[in-house]
Amino acid sequence: MSLFSKDRDLTQPADKVELVVDASALGLKIGAVNLRLDTFLVPHLSWRSRSSIQNLIREGFLLVDASSPDHPQGTGELRRETRPGRKLKHGSRVVVIIPPELRMPETDASGADLVVLYEDDDLLVVDKPALVAVHPSGRYMSDTLIQQVHARFRDAEVPFDGAPRLCHRIDRETSGLVLIAKNPIAHRHLMLQFESRTVEKEYLALVHGVPDWDEGSITFSMGPSRSSAVRLKMSVRADGSEARTDWKRVETRGDYSVIACELFTGRQHQIRLHLSAIGHPIVGDKLYGESEEYFIRAAEGTLTSHDLEVLELPRHALHNHRLAFESPSTGQRIEVRSPLPEDMAVAYGAR
């Protein structure tokens, strides 16, 4: 959930970011907000690591108003702050002065290729292509999905109340539906639905092998892998977090199957790990397939043509196929579907 009363236009490079802590965006009472400065900044400076943000604070690039939970009667004057752990309250103002070497580069996003499958006054559902990041981070700083949305709707006749906000994210390699709120009230309403698990999410996966049953439920608990060289890799762990994926075999052709998966929890890499754990890894999965060495080589930019032949697709064959949720304005149930994308259909049909 966004912590900010307004969001900047992500199509523009930032030399200064001005933020205000908004308790209502957190669903909290005004007196309940008590955030560390570095924690507050992490979601908004997503192209920088937490340690980089802490260094930015220590080096004097932050201005904060004089109010705090300990001194609520502050003057409101902006003063330089060098403590990452400085506490903020509702209404606290923060200004980040970003030095040129740390600025997010300009984006070439135009929004021209954005595929909108549903739109009303509150929200958008867009169909994200594979290999497009949803938000600027790491190596993927330009032409991301949210930047395309900002570019497409920046000059709309009826401007958004604040910038469009993501309600959830999917992996860069995963294709399919992404829900985006147009205003803070809709965003808060939709995020509460995600938190209460009333949003229905169904994915289609192209997997190796043919399951012994037509459908089932996978409930393996998950946690960070203790043995992998890849820090973000997850594994089945008895002491991990609860996770549940219901699946149904849609079709089988040769030694491959299309599996529909419904998520009841939203753990990192949940579908990919769960399907791999039952012996049916997703086609093209570099991390949970034959060997994580493919993931490492992809990160290093050293994948060979032979590697790509073994993987069969340049991305993992997972597609967010269906979303169902409640309209923030009318309370009516909205369902949006996206068909199997061409690359997955061609790969499957060519068997």
C-alpha cells in the first residue's frame, strides 16, 4: 500500500522528490503513524537499495519538517536530517535532494503499446507483455509498465487524483493482467481486497510432463532457500510460510501440459516453486527448472544459444490469465481475462 499523499510522474527524471506522510493511505488513525525515515523512502526510491538510501540520508540530502511523534508541536520548518532512523508522523514532510549520479534515468516510455483490457473511473486492468518490468528497479529502469501507464494518461482530459498506483506486481518474465488504481481511495479499497484474499487470481502455466491427476491442491510451506547460490530463490520448508496453490490440468499435448493455477496466498515465486515441487516445472524457468545455473548465466548476460534451446522459451511460461475483484465504487464483481499469449501458444502448439 502506498504511504504517500501523492506520487510523482515516473516518466520524468527526479532531481527532487517531495513527499508527505498520509495516515489515511495506511488505513491508520492520525496518531498511529510512527515510521522510520529510511523505511518510508524505500518504496518511493525503488531504483536504489536500502543501504544507498541510508547513505543518502547520512550525507545530508534529506530535508524533514521539525514535527515528530516525540515533538508534535514542531514548527513545520524543513531542516536537514542525517539520521536514517528518524521517526515520522502523519503530515510530516520529506524532501529528497537527489544528486545527479543517483538520479533515475529518463524513460523512453510512450504508452503507445499499452494494452488496456478494462477501464472505469477507478481503475485499469492492463495486459503486461513478458519481459517488461512492472516498476523501475535494478537493471530495468526505463519503459516499465507503470511508466507506460503514466505516459499514456499524463495528458488525459480528466487527470488522475495523484499518479496511477500499482495494486500488485508480477515478475518481469510473467505476462498477463495487472490491476492499477487511478486514485488513492480506489487504491486503498483494492489493496484491502488483496489483503483479505478476496481477489481471485488465476494463472496459466505451460509445464513439463503430464500430472497423474486432473486437479489438486499444493500446500507446501515456503521460505528462502538455504542451499542456493541465488539469494532470492525460495524452497519448500517445514518452517516456512503457509502457501496454497490449487491447480487444474487444462490440456495435455505430448510431454507438456497447460495448468490453470489459482492462488490463495501470494508468496514469492509460489506457482513456480509449487509446480516444480510436484515434478512439473514451468517451461523456460531458469531458477526452478533443470538447473539454477541458467538463472545465474542469464543474470550475467552469458546465456548461450544452446542454453536457450534447452530452456525452449526465453522466459518462464507463466501468464496471469484471470482477475476477479469488487468495484471500489459500485461493489459489483468485475472479472477480466487475458488469453494465452502468442509465445506460449506457439511453443505449446509446436510440440
